Amino acid sequence: MMKPAALRSAAAPRAQRGVALITALLLLMVITILGLSMFRSFPTQEKIAGNVREKERALHAANSALQYAEWWLMQSNNVANGDIVCGGGALLDANLNVNVGQICANALYTLPPQPAGLVASVNAVPWTVGGAPVGVQYQPNGMTVGTVSANNPLLTPGDSPYAAAPVFYIADLGAAGDAQGEAYQIDAYAYGGSTNTVAVVESVYEIALGVVNRSGE
């Protein structure tokens, strides 16, 4: 009567070892799939990080050009010189002289109630008229533009050059809404490391020449 019981007790451990092997194989398969997924996601994450970096570089460069244009516009002598009708041609280079710039009487793009602009859209860069560029070029200090070479070394080890120098455009919008000064619209764009990454920024300034009585008396 004891022999059948001994046989039953001997069969139980063999069944348990089989379940443990299957469980271990399943866990190994899951871990392998997770590992492969992580390795496959690394290139995508690197591309995303690189795109974000280039976007930030382009945005910072465009803001630098915008801030320079705002500073240039606030110089009273530049506003006093009046506007010109701007069109396509060679870009002015603001780096040649701090007083280089222009205030355009015509709008860069159509924005009611403004008249028709030079370009169809502010986001269609570079801005050109008949194949000729429009605006003023400004290259911030420390920016490397173009292909790195012996004549154009990297200013900072590991840094990347920009595809082109930023460009800005200043348009006279006429009298401001409060009738206290003149309104000016400033647009600027800049590239990252290639022309595939670009940022466009815009601001509006009101400038009043002379003394303005704001007390109402």
C-alpha cells in the first residue's frame, strides 16, 4: 500500500520543475523584447534631442537679430531719417557699421489694414522679391556661419555653424493707436545648422519723438 504513495510523491517535483522552466523562458523573452525596444528607441531619441537643439539655436539667433533691430530703431537719428520704399536687392550688412539699417515704408507681408506686402507670407523664408533678398542681415557676436574650414574655424570646440546669418525687416505702420507716436513692426528670421530648421519672430514698437504731454492738461 505504500508503493503507490511513493510514486505519487516522486512525480510532483518533476512537474514543478517543468513549470519553472517555462516561466523562466517567458521572462527571458519579455526582457529580451524590452531590451531590443530600448536599443531601437535610442536613435529616435537622439534625433528628437538634436531637432529640439537646432530649434532652440534658430530661435535664439532670430531673437538676437530682433533685439538688435529694436535697439537700432530706438536710436532717434535713425527714426528721424525717415522711411524708404524697400524692394529686393543685396542685403544690407548691419555688422559693417552699427548705423546700418533701414526703415521701410512698405509692409513685409499683407496684414490688414496694411497694403499688400513684399512677400506672400512672413514664414516663407528667405524673404525675396523677384529672386532678390529683402531685409538687413545681422550676425551676432560669436556666431559661426557657413562651412567650417581653416579660414572659418569653430569659435567654440564642439559648436556647430549656422546655415546663414539672421535677417530682419523694419516696417513703418503709421501712427500708433494712441496717437502719441509712430508704430513699427519688426520681423526677423534665422536658421539653425541647416535651412531645414528656421525660426521667425516679430515685435511691434511705438516710438514718440520729442516731448509728449501724457497728463491730459
